Amino acid sequence: MSVGTRSIEHMFDTLDEPALLAEMADAQRGERVVVARRVLATGRLCQSRMSGLLGDDRATWCIDNWAATAAEVGAHLGMSQERASVQMNQGLELLERLPRVAEAFAAGEVEYRVIATLVFRTGLITDDAVMARIDEVLSRRVRWFNTLSRKRLAAAIDKWVAEVDPAAVRTAREARENRYIEFGEAIEGMVRFW
């Protein structure tokens, strides 16, 4: 048995069960706070890098600031450029469109998976007043979303989005999940598919 393993085994020896439960809750909140710091810092870096850019010039660039920033963030954090880009978008959305939800996230009240789903499910709202309203509504409920399954979480968010902007409810994802191709048995050199 190594020294590291021995210390881990005895790390909680002095704690009774209520203290262990409290330790778990504190650790979970701390984990959420750290994740929120990373995502929000990524969003702030993105804001800084994207500010002052003219949209007309971007069409002629071989790499734009978004892709360059995603490459840098990905390299710095040891993740793919695609994953870095997703976190840049999430951070930016929280800072610019969901600031009250971002406050709950930064306070450690909300899991990252809830934030990721919430940002995606509200992504089609284009009206600033509607977005402010959904931010207000969801910020009061978001801490209870932690207990929901992925499917129920999406349904709960969609319910609130439908109330304020029915056209912004995401439906394509469900259709994509139900899409499939099936190949049949080869007969006389031909394969059937549907």
C-alpha cells in the first residue's frame, strides 16, 4: 500500500456520517464554482477577443478570431478546439444573455450539465426582452434542475421557452435522434436500405 493510498483511506476517519454528508455537499459546491470560473473566464476571454471586429471583413479571413481563440483555449486547457469553442459559446451566452443564471452558476448552485443544456435550449431566442425574461424565470428555478434527468431537463427548459417564445423551442434535435438508416439483406448483388 502506497503512502498516498494510506492517506486517502484515513482522510475521513474522524468524520461521522452527518459530517461526511456535509463534506460531500461542500465538495460538490466547490466543484461547481471551479467549473463556473473556467466557463465564465472563457466567455470573458471570448468577449475581449471578439470586441471591435467588423463582420464584413471576416468573410475574407482564412482563420477568424473565434477559431484562433478556440485553438488557443483548447491548447491551454488540454482540450479539442471544438470543445473549447463550445465552452467559449457557453461562457459568452451566460455573460451576455443569461447573467442571472450565470450568477447562480458562479455561486455553485447549478451543475455544468444544466448550464450546457440551458444555453443550448435557449439559443434560438433572438429578442433581447424575451431573453431577459427567460433569464429571470430560469434563474429562480435553475437550482432545482440539478435533480432532473437529461430528457426532463430539456422538457422543463422547453416549457419555459415555449411560454415566452414558441418559435424558439428546439425540435430538430429530437428529429435527428429519431433518424436512422437500415440496410437489408443483399439479394442478387443489390442491398436494400430504408
